[in-house]
Amino acid sequence: MKIKFGAIVTDGRGKIGGHVLAKNRSGNYMRTKVTPVNPQTTYQQTQRAALGTLSSGWSGLTDEQRTSWDAAAQTHQRTDIFGDLRTPTGKNQYTGANKNRLNSNLPIISVPIESIPLPSFQIISATANSDVQQIHIQTSDIGSDFYVQIWATAPMSQGTSFVKNKLRLLKTMQQTMMPVFELYPEYEARFGTFTINSNIVVGVVIVNNAGDTTVMQTSKVLIING
């Protein structure tokens, strides 16, 4: 559990006893903790294996290599759930950068490398058509020196708004052409066939050579037929 102290406690996140403290657009709230079923999918096992590999890799680094990751972490501050700026540990930086590289089919690096500046971009359009079995995503220009991660959710009801924990990585590719992406085969393999008139959310993340990423850009898409 994470707590932010002021003169009195001003905010809280995480689990305490059988409850979870969280926040949405209406403010802070507490809900009963629910333990989800763990399906032990191939995707989960692959990610866990990668994290195990990276944990072992960190242990095998020299002191000089770990120091280089500690230094790199100083330039990769992140905003936490309270909106405060935090500096990751060297291990966090090593694991995060190399996880992004592995997802982009790049080898693990033992020391940080000079990174190509990430581009600014946005999703211009996103459509999902059941009749022609197509998910079509177009973004603004990205350039040819980056890798693109495409994320998506399973079909959801119209009223679902919080999707951060439902997005799954479906496809990673090197960007060498126009920024237009087709996703249906990967989507069907992960989630099955479309549910007409449901929504899905797609997300796009750009990764550079050093394993740095942009903020995910998302778009809600209505599944149509025809």
C-alpha cells in the first residue's frame, strides 16, 4: 500500500486488509479486494520468463555496469500515482529498458546506450470491422528508426471507461513504412472473434533503440459489421 502524508493523511493507494484504496474522476474511494483467477496463459508465462531472465541478468552485471544503470536512471524520472516525480532504481531502469527491447525483438544490453529521441505522434484514426475482419490503425508520422507496440483490449460494454489494466500487447514491429497498422490476426489469436457493437480500445507505444518509450496513445473503437 502507498500513502501520502500531509498534516493528516491526504491520499492513499494499494491494498490494506481486504480492501483496495484507489482514485477516479470522482475522487478517492475504497473497494473490496477481489483476487482474480490466474489462467496461467502462454502470454503470462512468456512475460514471467522474460522478467526472470532480466532479474538474473542484473545479478550477473559488474559493479561498473550497475553503476551505469544507476546514472541512467537519474535522467528517467517518472510521475507516480500521486503525481509526484520519482527516480527509478538502476535495476528498474535496466529491467524496463530491456523488457521493451525484448518485446521489440532486440537483444538485452548490459549498459545503457545513447538513445534516439522519441517522436511526438497521435492516433489519427482507428476502425474495427467484423465483416472484413480488420482492425485498421493510422498514426501521424513516426519515422523509420523506431519500433511500434500495438496494444488492445478484449471487447467491452459501451459504458466501460477504465481500461488501463485490460490492455494487452499484441504486436511489435519495426517502423519502416507509412504509419498504418493492421491488427486483426493478432487480435483474433488473443481474444477470439469480434463482438458486434462492442467497444475495444487500441493503444500505440513507440520504442527507441535504448528501450525508452513514449506515453501510450489510445483510441476507443466501435466494432461494426460492414
